[in-house]
Amino acid sequence: MPSDLIDKLRLELRRGTLTVAVLAQLRSEHYGYTLRKALAKLGLDIDEGTLYPLLRRLESQGLLTSEWREEDKREKRFYRLSAEGRTILKQLLDEWRALNGALDNIV
Amino acid sequence: MNTLVDHYLLHLKSLLPAKQREDIAAELRDSIRSAVEEREREQGRALTDAELNEMLRGFGHPIVVAGRYLPMQHLIGPDVFALYWYVLQAVLIVMTVVGGLLMGIALLTAPNAMQAAVQVAIESWWMALHAAALVTLAFAALDYGKARFSFLDKFDARNVSAGILGVRGAPLSAISRADTVFEIATTGILLLWWVEWLAFPSEWLGVVLRLSDAVEPLFYPVLALCIVELVRLGVDLAHPYRTVPRVALRLVLNLAWLALFVLAYRTEGLVEIAQNIRAENPEHILGIAQASMRVTLVVLALVTVTLAATDVVRLVRR
């Protein structure tokens, strides 16, 4: 039960931060697989079942653009932050820094 | 590799929205292939089926993965869940009480008491199940249509009701809009049934029942009361505060309802058998129906007396 609880709380804590991390990482172009690897290398593991639907959702919200292109003789879907995504990311990062600062003060 | 991945993607595709199906599957196929190739490079050999299976398990069950792509992630969302739960509880409580009363009547009056009680219990269970399903579907439709209850967004803390059982200290001047909506719905259903614009399944324990001509003198009084009640409830919905004239009006209306319930109770033969479908002893069924009707009238009268007494207390305190 305590393990279930910490998993649930961890999931809640991560949910919002994943969006910020994905948007920030897509300031440079990536396709799904390299994006996941890049995030993992920076210390943020995200499984495919979460990442790909998130990318779709962010694209449908106009925060990302995507295009199919060939690389290494295979068609891949490349994602990049849109102009609107940049604006939103800046606002989210401001919010994140404010929250982080407040939390630092609290704990 | 291809067979297992194809099998996985085929299952996934069958669950995805048609318009995005090929696109999503192509992207996932590339991701899986990239992951497999990297692992094979690391190990210097092809992956076994068991290793491939383990990798696909990491992607998630097709049902779970497909669910994340669907626009609707839940049947009833958190915005309306509390109200849904409140309404569902209210409906089930009413149906349980009514079912219990009918079972009690069957046990006390039927010659084959146990059989009749079990039959009533089964019918009550099905009715409760249907009612719960209808309430759930209605709220799912509201949630799906992004319908919002404006009073949930624009709530005024002074108007919030104390819930179905109430708590001490609830403000006397507030009228719960949820209660008003419930009353409008029940009064509306009563009105539509009374003017025969709404028909409920009339077969009960093998006979078709209907109200007899004995209720005719009550037709216009009930009709008028329903209409006045709906107007009063409409005012309550728009302005959820109690005032002396409105409490007085509710008191008068409750006294009128009480008089009608007493008149109905004293009228012989409120219901009659329109058709016998499969009952062996229709007269007995009619007896149960008439007894049920009288018990219902007594319950309604008691509820009405309670409401009237509450209004009297409110007026006196004022």
C-alpha cells in the first residue's frame, strides 16, 4: 500500500513536468525515439505509451508541429516546438521557476 | 520480429480512432524498430521472441496505449462526478425504499408470500439497475458533450446545500439548486404521467394496471398544483433564497397536496386491471397494487407533513 501510494503521488507530480520537459526539449527537432533517449540521458525517463500520445495532444493543441521525413532509409515523424509553443513554454517555465522557488522556501 | 510486432500493432490499430490509425501505427512501428535495432547492436545478435515480447510489454498493453490516444479518457469526469454520485445515491435510496415497501406488502398479503416477495425483489432490482444505468448514461452524455452545470462554476457559498442528509448549521435562507433541479424533474415526470404524455411499463406481476375513473375528480386539482409547483420551483432555481412569501406559498401548496393525498386515500379503487396477461390470481395482484398505492399515499402524506412543519418553523422563526 505505501508503495502504491508513492507511485500514485509520483505520477501526479510528474504529469505536469513531463509536458514542460517535452516542450523544452523540442526547441530542437526530434523524432519520438531520439526525444525519449535525449530525455532519458538528461535524467527523465518517459515510456513510449505516455510520450507518443502526449506528442499528439500537444500537436493538436498547436504547441508542436510535425512532419514525416526520411532518415536512415526510414520514414520518421519529426516534432518541433511551434511559435505558439514557444510562448506557452516561456510562460510555463516562469510558472515552474516560481513554484520551484516557493517550494524551496517551504521545504 | 515482424510477426510479433505486426501482431501487436494490428491489435493496437483495431482500437485506435480510424482517422489516425495508420499514422499512429507507423510512428510506433518506427519507434519499436529503433529500440529493437539498438538493443541488437548492443548484444551483437537478433533478439529472441521472449526478449521482443518483453520489449513490447514495456510499450504497454494495446488497450492501454490506444486508450491514451482517445479523445475521451473517462466516462464521467471529475467536474460532474460529485453531482452524478449525489443523484445516483438519491435515486437508489428512493428505489430501495419503494422496493422494500412492496416486498413487505407482498410478504404480508400474498398467499404464496415468499414467491411474491422474491418476484418483487427481482423486479425492483432490475428497475434499480435500469435507473442507475439511465442516470449514468445521462451524466456520461453531459460530460461527453462538455456540458457544464453553470451553477457549479458560479456557486455562491451562501447557497451551498448541506447534502442529502444535511448537517447542523446549514444556512436557513439557502435553497439548494441541486434539490430544486431534482424537484423540477420529479414534478415534471408526475405532470407528464398525469396527462398521459408519458407512459411507464404498465405490466406488473402479470397484469396491466391503470388508474380507474375514481381519480377523475382529482385530475384538474393535481394538474393545477403541478403547474404552480413548477412555476414556484422555476423561481427557486433563478433566485435560490427563501423569502417569507415563498415559504408561505410552499406551505399552502404542501397543505393542498396533503388534502389531495387524504382524498385519494379515502377513494376506493384507485387502480384497476386493464388486462390480465399471465397472472393466475389477478384479484390478488390488484389487492397488492391497491395496498401499495395506499402505502405510497401514506408515505407521501408523511413527507408532505414534514415539509409543511419545516415551513411553519421557518415562518415562526422569522
